[in-house]
Amino acid sequence: MTALAEILHRRIAAEGPMSIAEYMTLCLLHPVHGYYTTRDPLGADGDFTTAPEISQMFGELIGLSLAQSWIDQGRPDFVLAELGPGRGTLMNDATRAMGAVPGMLEAAQIYLVEASPTLRARQAEVLGGMSPIWVDSLADLPEAPLWLVANEFFDALPIRQFLRAGEGWAERVVGQSDGHLAFGLTEPAPVAALAHLVPSTPEGTLIETCSPAQGVAAELGRRIAQHGGAALIIDYGDNGSAGNTFQAVRAHEKVSALAQPGQADLTAHVDFSALAQAAPCAHTALVPQGVFLETLGITQRARRLAQGLAGPALEAHIAAHRRLTHPSEMGSLFKVLGFVPEGAPVPPGLLAADLRER
């Protein structure tokens, strides 16, 4: 039993079962035993690999998309920010591409929204020469034009799960059984925020909600609507709740979400339509990551980078391109949603459409 598991057992024994949101928060962010608090989870030696770690092309193309958006909105002085910047790889690659745009980096102040001391240290190694400023939350950013990227940030925000039962909802919770953590259900009861779904939701249907994600989207949308800018949100998910998507990953393999709390990454699919509805600014259509990257010219960039490569290096480069773009890999599972001010051009790679009208 992990140290965090012992804490969870004592808490459940004293207070009763906890929501999945509370369980996720403790597992990921406990100040002593939390998953993100205590480790760098990325890479071959970690538990998962994100797109920026697969190839420099990913961050470069995001940088160029944001750069064109900045040009389209008049080249203002601005905040360049990333939510959950991992090792700093994406920001490093994006700013290298932005360096080809006259005046852009000179107009930017880089902010990194990061809660993990371990990852902040890694980001400082990579980005220290750019004098980034670290903050704990989006609310800590200055009120200014904002160009922002969030890659695999929203999927780690804590969710709740509800099962349609009678005229109400039974919440899926984490309790204990025979000395082990176990899922259970509360007694069915009305849930005000879900009342509008009762008539259209069949009995026994499970839905996921993520109010923290909607809160972040609302704040992000407010800033862009008020000051200008753009945001690119890249994650796995789709429009609407897709049933039970709560999962744990350790050493690049799916594991039980309850087996080793604090030792595995916990995530859930992102409901992009909920983000779009929460943000008081214009939105793009939801575009698959592969389509987004191909529209931005990843294949042409891959061919240029392949010049001079041979053997295993060339094979790895080809595999990276495929992993990022192919529908059977990350190309369809991951989606991209953009936020812009009303009337502004959408960032390259995306399509103009307001998801609230769908």
C-alpha cells in the first residue's frame, strides 16, 4: 500500500466515500505524495510521452500558428503563456519558430502556469534564458493580450461521474471494501446542474462533468474577449461526455485507477463542447490533431528535417511524423480547439465555427 493510499483509507474511514474529483486532486497534487508533485512523469523513463516530446515539429507548428494570429491582431505587446508546460519542450520549440517573426519575441513576456516544483525545475533548465515567470494559475496572469497553448492540460483536471437513476443521479465515488479502495455509488438524488439532462438521458447512462475545466475556459475566454489574443487547446476527447473515460497510466501502460494512488497518472477525456460553451469569446470548430498539423505543413517540414538523416535516425523521424498525424495513432484521438476574439481571424490550422451554434 502506498503512503497516499494509507492517507486515503483513513480519510474515507473517518468521512465516508469521496468523489472522483477529490480522489484525483489528492492523487495528483497532494503536497507530499502527489503524482505531479513528486516526479517528472514524461518520456521513455516516465509514464507517458506527450506530442512535444515526440518531435520538435509539433511545437514549431504551434508557434507559427500563434505567430500568424499575433500578426493578424496587430502585433501588440502580449503575454505568451502555456498551461501545464511539462518539461518546457513545447514552449522552447514554439519560441524558436516565433524567432523568425520580426519583433514577436521582443513583444512577448513568457508565463508558465505550473503547480509542480519538480517540473518547474526542468522548465527552468530549458527556458531559463528566456526569463519566464512562473504562476500557479491562469488567474495570476497579467491583464493583457494573451496568446496561450494548453497541450494535455485539461485532461488532468478533476472530474465527477454521475449515473442516471430514476429522476435523479447516483454519483460514482471512491470508498473501501475488504481493505481495498473500491468504486461505489451514492443514493440517487437530484443534481441541479444536470436537471436539464434528465429527460434526454436514458436510465443507467454515465456522464462525466468537469467544473474546473469550465472555470478555466471561462477565465481564458474572458481575457481573450477583453484584451485580444488566441488560445490553442490540444487534448484527447470530443464534443460531449463519452461515458466512463477515467483512466490511469503507469510506465506507458493502462493500470487500475485505484491500485497505487499517487504512483500513476490519472486523466479523463475532455468535453470540448463544455469548454466552448463556458468561454465568452469566439471559438473554432473542433479539428483532429492530424488535420491541424497537416494543414500547417507538417509533412513538408518533416521532409526538410529528413534531409541528411539515415538509418535509425530517419526511421525514428518517420515514426514520429506518423505518431503525431495518423488517424490510428494520435491524429484522430487528439483534437484542437481555438479561442479568439469575436471577429478575429482564426489561427492557421483551424476552421472558423462557433461550437455554441452546433
